Amino acid sequence: MRKKISKNLILGFLILASLLFINNEQVLGQNQPLNKETIIYFFWLDGCPACAAAKVFLANLENKYSNIKINAFEVSPNNIDNLKAMRTMELAYGAPSRGVPEFFVGDKYYQGFNSEESLIIEKMVRNCLIKKCVDPSDKTIKYINKLDRQNKLAGPYYLSGLIILIVLMIIIALISIALKNRKIKHP
């Protein structure tokens, strides 16, 4: 009985002692240092009032947090490559294409902009500054690579490989049937 109590007492002491060496703020996820760069992809259209307001908001956000990087892309018909990039990111994120302004932060996206929505976007950015978030371009590249793998599987090499596999299976089946018949004829 005494041994059990002393073991529990020692275990409890060790747990309490280890807690002294842990920064409680980091354990609770509060007041963590903002030391990781967060990348924001922002798609906008010239002449769009919400986009103009979003640009001002992002400039203020950039002044407020020194460790964010904003990649802004204008998506007019003159900038087809930027429009394609936006569409590809939308597909990678499963985002419906509803127009601009459009924001991609970490593994989240947001479409539209007004003063209330700015709070949501800033919260997304702040969350990524506190914890490590993916670079939206990395998520998009993974999506593109997945599509490429799927296309390769559906390509001519896949079909010819499948045909070869079927032929080999038929040959193996015929050989095993022939061997089985041979054993039956010669006991």
C-alpha cells in the first residue's frame, strides 16, 4: 500500500515539476509569437469597388503585420494567365467561381469584401500567423499534380498496360488449365 502511494506521489511530483518548464501560453495557444510568413493570394479586377476597398484593407493589413506577403493578380480579359491561375486555385480549393475580390489564405478562401468581411479575412491571416499554414500555391500545385497523375492513368500507356495485364492473366489461366488437364490424364 505504501509503495503504491509513494509511486503515485512521485509520479504526481514529476508531472507538476515538468509543468514548471512549459510555457503555458504556448500550450494554450495564446499570445504566441507571430514569426511565420503568411502568404495571401488576392485576385481583383480594375474598376471593381469592392476590390479597391480590399486593396486598401490589404495595405493596412500589411502595415499591421510585418510577416505577411500579398500576391495580387488583376484578372481582366487582358490578363488571361491571371484569370486561369484564379480558376485553378478555385478548383484546388473547391471554391465556386463567383467573381472578385477573392482571397486565398492557408487552406481557406474567401470571396467578396466589405467591412464585416474584413474581420473574417484578418482572422484567417492571424490564424495562419500563429500556426503554420500551407502556401496556397503549394495546395494548387498538389491539385495540378493530382490531375496530371489522373490524366496519365487515363492515357494510352495505361490502356496498353491494362491490355498486357489481361493477356498475361489469360495466358496464366490457360497454362494452369493445361497443367491441370495433364495431371488428370497421367495419374
